[in-house]
Amino acid sequence: MIPEDGLLNIGGVVLGESCERSFQIKNISNFEIKLKIISKGHGLYNKNGSKVFSFIPSEASIEAHESIDVNIIFKPDRVSEKFFELITVYVPN
């Protein structure tokens, strides 16, 4: 996965706007894999209950020795230092 340390700092966002970043997942196997991005923990949600972070795609298939970019959209509805998301990339095969 790129970044290699697994940490991606989105940075600050002007209230009412969103910020988009991406990370890359590479399939180093000789077989196609299917994956799903699963939330393992999070900070605050938006006041209306919606998630602050979106991952696109949240499910995918990657051919052998290929990679995909996953876009993260950060869209908070208030100012806070308590927004975060811990994810795992689940590969069931």
C-alpha cells in the first residue's frame, strides 16, 4: 500500500468544503483478488450522522500485479480535531 507507513494525513478543510486524497493498493500476487475497505474505528461523525470520510471504491477487484487508487473524501460539517478513520483492507480470498 502506498503510503508505505499506512498513514495518510488529509489536512485541514474549510468548513462547508471537502478535500480529496488518494492511496494506492497493489496486488503483488499471481491471482486476482477482491477487497473491501472496512472501518475499524473512527472519531466524530457529522451532526446529521453521516460519515466524515468516504472511500471510493470501497470494494474492488484487482488483477494480478495490478494496482488501484482509492480516493478518500473528507467532508466535515464542523470544526474539530477529533475526525479520523482507521480502516483495514479486507481480502477474503
